[in-house]
Amino acid sequence: MSAGGARGARPAAAAVGGLAVLEHLFAAVPRDRAFGDGRFAGQTLEAMITRRAGRLSRLEVADLSELSLLLPEDIAADRSGSPA
């Protein structure tokens, strides 16, 4: 992608897509006695950061803002109340 408008739109679009994925993930988690919403949220964020690090290690990053951007693909699809 070239520098400028199209690249600047990516963080906003990724944020919207990521929020939708997170809303679906959190809505689908069983709320049994072992569930802790703060613990689950923290583990989800930690897993996302780990996945982002792996994703970025395989890319040549031209824009430093990419280093702090969490994308929908950083959210593990198989989370079910336990760390991914």
C-alpha cells in the first residue's frame, strides 16, 4: 500500500473488525463458576500481543504505527475461557 490516505484508514477499519471479533468472542464464552471476566480479558490481550509479535516478526514493517496495532487475526479463534 502506498503512504497516505489508504494506509491511514487501516487502523480504524482494523479496530472496528477487531472489536466485532472480540464482542463475538466474549459473548460466546461460557459463564460457569470457573469463569473470571478480568482474568479472561487479560489472558485474551496477552495472547493477542503474543500473536501480533509472531505476525510482525514475519513482516517487513515500514510504518512504526504497525508495531502497536492489534488486528483481528491476532485474536485466537479457539479461545473458550482458557488461554490460547
